[in-house]
Amino acid sequence: MNDSAVNDSAVNDPAANNTAGDLSHVRADGSAHMVDVTDKAVTSREASARAVLRTRPDVVARIAEGDLPKGEALATARIAGIMGAKRTHELIPLCHPLPLSGVELDLVPRGDRVEITARVRTKGVTGVEMEALTATTVAALTVYDMIKAVDHLATIEGIQVLAKSGGKSGDWTRESAASPGPGEQRGAAGHPEEPARSGVGR
């Protein structure tokens, strides 16, 4: 069957427009689409995310003091992160534009790193995890841009959602997800590890 036949089938068969498995951004024919949230309830939603920029301790000291060739990094990165959150739907193709009611960015210089945390809130029909992730990432990229003249080997790592609340799926925190239940072990990423199997190769 050629591609055009597959596409025609998807158009003529309503079931082909359903999502494939658990991937809500993929239709049964494999094509991407924006999820229809028309019928979802408007609720208060919040998400937080984190990123870490690692560099040399002397550079972190200069960041804290505002003593960089490009000027004050922390304030600039905070504004950049807020702007990034507001424009997430322009950067990530399948994200919905959301009316953000609050964006908070904290940048904490500590030792050999700058810890960046974003908290984003809205009253809408879908969550703001992507906005929180974008805010932390853009803020981290901005700090890198501000310090690359003194340390082009700096790295950005640990970009992750910390928590979310609101919506049909309810509240979630990384800390609680990483806590093992009875008889369960967790891996480094907070996912359940399979019990050891007997047999060849184990």
C-alpha cells in the first residue's frame, strides 16, 4: 500500500484519527497533530521545573557579583525565562497557547553551579509542564550566553519537571514518584526496576 492510500484511508476512516496507544500527539496513521482540548474542563494548573548550569566556582562568583563581560546575568536570565514560558507554543509545534497567570524564576548561584527553578500557573484546559521546562531551559541558555566568554565549557543538565497540579491526571511530584512502594525498587530516574529474573543471562 502506498503513502497516498494510507493517507486517504486516514481521511475516510474516523478511527484513523484516534491517537496511537498512549501517544496523544500521534494519530493511528502515525502523523502528528494538535490534541483537541475543546471539551476539557478549565481548571487551575501549576507546574514547576528545574535546570542546572555547571561552570567553574570562580565564574559562579562572578555571576553572583554581576561581574561579567556582558553584565548582570541573573536578572537577564530571569526575564528571558519568563519570556520563554510565554512563547512556548511558538517554539514547540504541538503546544497550545495558554493564558499564563504567573511565572516565577529563581536562580541560585551555589558552588560550581547555578540552580534554576521555574513555577508556572494558568487557569486553562491543559497543563503547563512545557512552559515550566521552557522557562528553565531558556534561562539556563541565557546564563550560558552571558558566561561563554569566560567559560565556553559550561554545561546545562538535569532539565526536568519537578511537580504538576490540576487537570484530570491530578497532582504529581518527582519526589513522590521516586519513592519506592512496598517491595519495589527504584532506578536512578525514579522508574520502577524489574525484579531479577532467574534463567540464562541473569
